[in-house]
Amino acid sequence: MADFLGLVEQVPNVIWSGVIAAMIALAGVVLSNRSNNYRLNAQLLHDASEKHRDRVEGLRREIYLQVSDEVALASNYVSSLVGGDLDNTDIRSELKGVTTALARLSLVAEAQVTGVANKLVSHYGMLMMRIFQEMYPVKVIGQEINKVEARLVLLSGEVTDTLKKITNLEGLEGSREEISRLKLQYEKQSLLVQTCESDLGELNESYRTHVGQSNNALLPSFYEMSKLQMELMMVIRKDLGVDTDVEGFQKQLELQWEVMRAAYADVARAIGK
């Protein structure tokens, strides 16, 4: 130990100062590297977070545009069901686009957007049930009208054939009895035609009445659907950072529905005449 201390004492002060300076420089390098590594890691984490956010926002914008298109298509489709052929309607297929888009939206959208989207999906289901419920009597009457129209065509053809036979037999000797029989047949056939025409008139009147009643019953549900669709578009615009005049859009929607209700009332009065 004494020998080691002796050796240390023999080292010139200039060397010790150099060693100390080197150690200080080394410590500075270590601290600098550590600081640089920390900043680099922080920058890498920040860049990764920004890239992830950009990817999510890009995907969100893409899905939002798809939802906007599919909601418009679904609205047109649901509206077309009123008075349409419900037997050949595949609801799941026709609404697959909007339901798929709204399901994708729930994966990337904020909670407020997802909540409104879920309410709209539920309303679509409720509205479809209301449409089938209200339009079923119209469907039954329509089927009956088709039957009576087919019978009327058949009876009218029989009347025409009978008249031709009577015309062909007139003036021929020995045909009086046959003509008399055919005239009685013609009278019976004509009476059946009149009965069919009367039944058809009553059925058409009943059809118009039920269509009017069904439309009146469904209008509030369609109005609610349009409100939910507008609400969804508003929260999407807000999530995208697009300036939105909510009050202005609401007034515009109310104005559109006032015009639609007035137009529908005019059509209903015209049909009822």
C-alpha cells in the first residue's frame, strides 16, 4: 500500500490534471449521449404516435365518407318500400351497406358519434317493422285487386265472344232460339261484368284509403329518421373539425319537412277525389 501511494506521489501534477480533465470530458460525453438517447427515444415515440394518429384519422375520414353515402342510399331504399313489393324484399341484403358502414364506424369513431350511429341502426329496424305492419293491409287489398282485374278481363272476353256469336247468327233461318239463349247468356255475363267493376271500384277506393292511412302513420317515423341522420352528420362534422351551423341545419330540415307535409297533403287530397 505504501509503495502504491509512493508511486502516486511521484506522478507529476501535470499528468494528474490531464487525467482529471479526461475523466470530466468522458463524463460529459456519457451525460450528453444519455440525454441524446432520451431525446431520440422521445422523438421516436412521438413520431410513432403521430403516424398512428394519422392512420386512424385517415381511416376515420374514409369510413365517415362511406357512412354518408350509405345513409343516403338507405334512406331512399326505406322510403321506396312504402307501396312497394314487400314479398320480394330482402331487407338484410338491401341494408347491408349501411349496417356494415356503421359497424366499421364504431371501431374508429368517438363515443358520441358511435352513440348516434347505434340509435340510427335501431331506428332502421323499428321503421322496417312499422312499414311491414302498416303496408300489410295494402298488400292484401292489392292482391285482391289483381284477382278481380283478372276475372274482369276474362268476363269481358266472354261478353265479346257472345256478342260476336249473336251478330253471326242474326238473319239466319232457324237461329232465333239460339239467339235468344245467347242474349240471356249475354245479360248474365254483362251483370257479372258490372258486379266485377263495382267490386274493383270499391277495392281501389279501399286501397287509396289504406295507403293514405299508412303514409300518415309512417310520416313521424320517417321524420325521426331524417333527424337522426342529420344528427349523425353533425357529430361527424364536429369530429372532423368542420365548422357546422347546427341551428341552421335544423331550421333547414324543419323547412324541408313543412314543404314535404304540404305536398303530401295535396297528393292525398288528389288521390281521395
